Amino acid sequence: MSFTSLFFVTFFLPAFTFIYFVIPGIKLKNIWLLMASMAFYAFGGINYLVLILIMAGFACVTGKIIQGALDRAADSSPDYQFGDEEFMDPKAQQDLENNKRLARIWLVIGLVGLIGVLAVFKYNRFLIEDIFSITVGDRLNRDIIKMGMPIGISFYTFKLISYISDVYMGRTKAGDFFHVLIYTVIFHQVTQGPITRFGEMTCQFDKRKVSFEALSNGIWRFSIGLAKKSLLADRCGELAEVFLPITIDASYSVSGAYIGSLFYMMQIYLDFSAYSDMALGLGEMIGFKYPENFNYPYIADSVRDFWRRWHISLSSFFRDYVYIPLGGSRVKFHRLIINLLAVWVLTGLWHGASWNFILWGLYYFLFIVIENAVRKLNKGTVVRNVFTVSFLHVYTLAVVFFGWILFRITDFHKLWEVLRIMLGRDGRVLYTTSDVLTMRGNIYFVLFALSVCTPMWRNLALNMRDRLYNSFRKEAKEVQNLADEQTLFEQETGKDHVLMEKYDKEGDILEEVKEQDSKSHERMVNRLSLRLRKRKNERAFIEAVYYGVRTVLMIVFLYISILSMVGASYTPFLYNQF
């Protein structure tokens, strides 16, 4: 099942949400969430559901054993600090070392087991044919095809790796099977992430708040992602195939190669970020807060900056569980090169079992090394002005543009052909009449799709939201001013009363003063009431416009997206291949 299937949008999600809000208590809600998540994943195959249950159980048992060993190590030497070994009791030191060794052994067992399952299902053909150069016979080929690759195995395997690693490093406590399973199979994340950590999820499983505003925001975010996928990403994919078909002996021009690659560049961002929008929206609807996974990477001004914005949860995974354990950047330059090489080879392999993905990883490794060398020479200081910022932005876009060509084309002969044509070395025409007519017919779509790749629309929405929140603050300030005036008047009245009791002979004068204070208070109250009424009207108008526009757009997005699904062939998310 996919977020962009008619069944999910029109039946599964409404039914799940309705029952979720009807069920009382967080424990029953979690049970329903787990049942719905397993049903969601079972649509891909019961055998794959059994696999994810086994892997979650294996990770849970491994985490429990690691936690037990670490707890026994802590109990044997409760005041232990690094460097205390030579002062410790020999028996306590032996217990400490044995339990830490046991924790390390089970960490290795857990990592080997999880990575082994991932390798069997994802890299079987790559390992057999490309690495070990073994020819696959017809029978074995049929068995490999029949075995297939479980949807989302790269994502939930990395989640389980992060879980047992965090338990070992003391970042989180080992959880029970129920919490580990729901963390693994929750349908918001199971197929395409984000790769969240157990520690940031487990606190939300038992304590999360659901509000009408969160439900509204979640539906809004989901509708944006659905429209981004079905209306923009899929159309960009179609145009990418029109201008630059990657089939053998396809005909295309030099301009077609560039334009087709540009459409693929937009498609891959719109597709990936659309899923993240939908996942975050689904989570927010029932009280979960997931980390942002994409932060407009095409506005980056360096390759490093691009990878801080692109698939953030994957980048942070490799940073925390590969790069930093290898020494990070606090090592000599030659060791830094080795650390970066390991990260980028693994990043390429994670994205696909093909040599082009490894080449893609090495391609980014090269530019990351160059940028690190430049930073080292400049000692981290770069003059920021319009020229340098523009140059760095264009440089980053160019690197990313050609990187997606390496990513898209798995056949090296086809890749070499496309690169030769783009460099004008193949004798192809610069453009064709078909190219011109197709671009002319899609020019407004292209401009809109490009704008969605930038934070322009988000900034517009944030500006409207800020105006709404500012109107609430202004109204609250006027309410407070009115309350302060009432408090001040009561204080003055109390003082007048005391004076009247003390100076009874001058009562007429005091009465006159009291009357003047009352009139002054009445005028001030009238003035503040008028200002408050004005602020309320302003707030009500802005609130009606903000939520009205958002509601209309949400309905339009959902309606057009569902309409585009009816009668159309299903287009899966690009990340489904990973």
C-alpha cells in the first residue's frame, strides 16, 4: 500500500483516523496504531510482514542483552570513571570488562544479523554477479526474482541498527517488544522514513497530545505532499522520459538531454520531499512530531550544505553511526579522507545495488574532499558578497545536476552516451521541434514546479501565519490594557474611600474628585474597548482569511490529487526502490 493509492486516501486513512480518535486511552490507541501499521505493511506481502516481525524481535532481544550487560557492568562498579582501572578491585574490574565485552559482542552480532538480512534481500544479485563474478542460472535467477526486495527494508533496517547502537552507547534504554515493533513498523515511516531514533520516538508513544489544531495542520501537510507527488513529481517524471528517455537506442537532442535531466532533478526532490510531507502530516494528525527530512536543498551554497538539507535523517545516520565513530573531522587530513570515503561509499550502496550508485557516492566524496581542502586552506573564512554567494549557489546546482545523471542511469554505456551528447561530442542536433513545442506547452508548469523547489511558498505561508499570531498578540495586549485600567481604577477608588473616611469634613471635594476619576475611567474604558473591538475584528478577519484559504487549498489539493489517481496508472515513490 502507498500513501498515493486510492485505497489509502479514500478508505484506510479516514477509517484509521476515525477509530483512533474514538478509542479512549493512549495504550489502546497505540495497539490500534500497531494493528493498522501491520495491516498497511502486509499489503506488500505477508512474508515481508513476517520478516519485519522477526527483525524487530531480533533487535529487541539483542538490545535487552546489551542493556543487561551494561547494567551489570554499572552495578559492579557504580562509581567507575574512565582511567580508574588500575585502582579498582581485581574482581570488580574483571566483571566490568567481561560485561562490556559481552555488550560489544552482542552489538556486533546484532549489526551483522541486520546488515546480513539487508544484504541477502537487497544486494544478492549485485554480490553474486558483480562482486564474485558468478553467472546466475535461469533457476537461480527465478528464485532471486521470486524472493524480491521487501519495501522499505533499507529504512527499517537502519532504524533497528540505530536502536541497538543507541542502547550500546547509552543514548537510550532498551525497550520491550511492543515499543520496538511499533517503532519499526509504524506506517508513517516504514516504507520511506524518515529514519527516526528510538529515543525520540519512545517518549511520544506513551505521552503525546492530540489537538484540533494539530489534526488540522497534519491534514494540511499531508494534502501538500499528496499534491506535490501526484500533480508535480509524477508529471516531471513523465517529461523527463519525454526529453531524455533512458531506453536503448532512444533518440533525443542535446537540449533534450539537459531539459530531461532538469525535470528528473525536480522530480526526485518533489517525490522524496512529498513523501516526507505526508509522513510528517500523518504523524502530526495523531500527536507525533517527526524531524524534518528535507530543507529546500536546491538553495544550498555548497555540497556540504546540500547534504545538510537533503534526506537529513539519512545524513545524520551516517554522521552518528559511521563518520563520528571513525573519528569524524578531529583527525589528520589523510584519516579524514578515509572516513569520508567510507561514508560516501556506504551512502552510494545504500541507495542501490549497482555500480552507478557507488560512482555517485564517490562523485560526492570528491567534491566534499575538495570543499574540506578549500576550507582548510582558507581556515574556514570566506568573503560573503553577492558575487561569491551567486557563484557558490550555481556551482552547487551544477554539481547536483550532474550527480542526478549518475544516479538515474544505471547502464554505463547509456551514461557515457548521455554525457557525450551533453558535451556536444555525438553529432546530435541542438534541439528539435518536438522539444520546443513540449516546453511551450508546459512552460507555466515548469515555472510553478521550480518555485515549489524553493522556499517561496513556505515563506508566504509563514508570513500569513505570523500576521495571524501577531493579531492574537495585539488582541491579548488590548485585553491586558483593559484589565490594567480596571485594576488601577479599583486601586484609586480604594484610596478615595480611605481619604473620605479620614477627612469627612472635606467630603464634597473628595466626592468631586471621585466623580472625576469615574468619568476619566469611563472614557478610558470606552477608548480601550473600541481599540479591543478593532483588534478583535482585525484578528477575526485575518484568521478567517488564513484558515479559509488553507481549507480551500487543502480541499482543492485533495480533490485534484484523487481525481488524478482515478483511471491513471499507479506511479510508485522513487524511494520504493531503496
